[in-house]
Amino acid sequence: MPDVVILATGGTIAGAAATGTQSGYTSGQVTIDAMVNSVPGLTKLANIKGEQISNVGSQDMSFEIMLLLAKRINELAAGKTVSGVVITHGTDTMEETAYFLNLVSKTDMPVVLVGSMRPSTAVSADGPLNLYNAVAVAADPNAKGRGVVLVMNDWIHSAQTLTKVSTTAVQTFMSPIRGLIGTTSYGINDFYRYPDQKFCLTSEFSAEGVTKLPRVDIIYADVDMPADLIDASVERGAKGIVIAGVGNGNMPKAALEACARASKKGVIVVRSTRVATGTVGRNVECNDDELGLIASYNLNPQKSRVLLSVALLKPRTLEELQKIFIEY
Ligand code: ASP
């Protein structure tokens, strides 16, 4: 049997409530050993070893914990005895962690994030089958070379495409535009495609020796947004700013002028969008070349922030950064 390591970080999958039908609960209450023991048949899929990295709701996920995960994945990959890694994680910020690990994991072994929308004590808890399917994907040689993926509710998403779309529904993750990597049903996997952008072994980024990431702020655009939030972010020492723009990464004129001021001071400004699907293109309704701005292309604000934080670990020109946003 393949060896699979489960790195547990917390989330609703490890959450507990006093009764099976209440909406209130606490994330990160159940240990990884208890979770493994509660899933019938799990130990028939792989030799499983659990490690508790943290036990937090993913609203409290941090770059510090993400760096610990990256370090452990890279150690396990270098050891060459493990077939795959599963990470149990809260769903709120799963896309940030998945995308970060897709940038800095130096491996082609499957790295599978999994969570649940209902706590372990709920009627019809979704965690146990999600964990079963996640281990089945991590143990599957066909999952190799597909980068960091998320397995929930029978669907296999790429870290590049997945996004959370519902606050409560079990089918909360979607991969708009590019679509799924595959599907899984009671441990039987069906793979459709490989990710088409750079990731893991083709990624130029590394978390080796990194203890802190540069400050990058996200600022939300809307009607009459206060442009001085952008100036405040620069004053507070941000090295990068991501605008969750309206439409195709747009914002009111005053905000655009504040972005140009920030760019002149050497702060990198990325135009992303608050819209759920579609790309943000360069020089569409504003002149990025003149204003010194970057277009996020496929990345939503939260993934843009992760990419910019990692990219700013070393000095890069605007041209280099724009290329990175197109390629990742
Ligand atoms: N707030 C929880 C978390 O992200 C929600 C979940 O896991 O579904 O940890």
C-alpha cells in the first residue's frame, strides 16, 4: 500500500458542535488521529500517518502556518518514500493555502487539500467521505504531476482555479472557466486534465529560508470608494496593493490616481476584480503602461495577494511581474 501523510491544520472538518443540527460550532476541535479513526475503510487505501501542524479555523490561517506546511511537504518529497500528502484545512481560506503551496512545493507527488462544510458532529457530516476521497486521490499514481488540488464533494479542483462560492452549501467550491482536474466517487478517481499554468516543479518560486512575506494589502473598489485608503496603505508600509476592482479591474478616477501615486513610490499595484469569473486584461479601460499598474489576468484578489507576496521576495521589474501574473 502507498504511504500517505495527513497534515492537519483544523477547520470545520475538525469542528464540533453540541448537537447535530445547530448552525453554531467551533472549528479545530478534533485531532487528526480521531478523524482518521472515524472514517471506515480509510486505512485500507493507504498506510496513513497523521501530523498535527495547527488546529485553527482557517480564518486564522497565516503565512507562518503556510510556510510550515510548505517546509514539511518539501521534506516529505525529498524523503522519496511518501506517495502523497493530504492537508485537512478550513474552507474559508483554502484557496490561499492551496495556491501558495502550488507556487512553492518542489514535488510532483499529489498534494491534496480537503475540508468540510459541516462539523464532524453534524447530521450528514461531509468530512468523512471527503477525507476518504482525498486519501484516495493522494494515493493514486494518476494524480502525480497535477499540482496542488482540492478534493471536496466528489470534485477535484486545481489550486489555480478553485474558489469558494457559498457560505454554507456543501457544494461550495467551483472552478469557473478552466474547469475541474477530475472527479472522484467513493475513492474511484477520474482525471480529465493537467493544469495549464506554471506550478510546483515548473514554478520559479521557493519558500526555502523564508520566515516572513512582504506586506500586500487588498482594497475593495465600489461606487465612490475612498481613494485615500490606497494612500494609507502606502503610508503603512505596504510593498504591494491589490485592488478588488469593479468589472474588468476598474475603479473610480481618484482611486486610479492614488494607484499611480503608489506605483511612482515603488509600491506594486495589481488590478484584480471583485467579479466571480473572467480575466482582468491589460490596458482595457485604463492605461496600465502609463499608470505603472499590473493586470491580474486569471487571479482573484486573494490569489493575487498570495502571488504578489511571494513574487516580491526578490526585486522584480513591472514587466517581470506582469509576465508572472500571466504565467501563474
Ligand atoms: N470557518 C471555517 C474554516 O475555514 C469554515 C470551514 O472550514 O468550512 O475553518
